[in-house]
Amino acid sequence: MVKRFDGARKRSRHKMKKTLKRKGKISLTSYFQEFEKGDKAVLSAEPAYHKGMYPLKFHGRTTTVVERRGRCYEVSIEEGKQKILIVHPVHMKKAVK
């Protein structure tokens, strides 16, 4: 029997798919965007950049920025209890108020 590998990006073929217009190089404005403490951000994975990617079960969820940690940000998310994720800004979008 063949054993299946369970990596961080398993079963994510459609979730990580880019549309034709989004394909190509990563946007530098999204890569270098800044967030302040207390800002709301939506988790939206950039499949071309693997560093600082969150677990994909949180895809599309709204989070609150806690603090900056190096190039990434600590964000908190409510899922039964409070969880802290470390996410690169290329995987975040500012939430509409």
C-alpha cells in the first residue's frame, strides 16, 4: 500500500488556486503593507509565497493584529478559544470597516 503524505498544503488544490488575472509576480504593495496594533485583517493566502503562511483552515477569517514580529505579524483569532498566528503581510488584506 502507498501511504499518503499529510503536509501543510494537503487537500488545497482549489483553495490555493489563482485566477488567470492574479497569476504572475507578487504585488509589492501587498508584500510591504503595514498594519497597526488593533487593525482588522482578513486572511487571504498568497500561494506563490510560502513563508509566513497560516494553516489553511483559517482561510478567509477576520483577525485582529496583536503586534509586529520581525517581518510578520501576530494576529489573534477566535475559534472556541483565542489563538495566536504568525502571518506574513502578503497573506493578509485590510478588512473593510
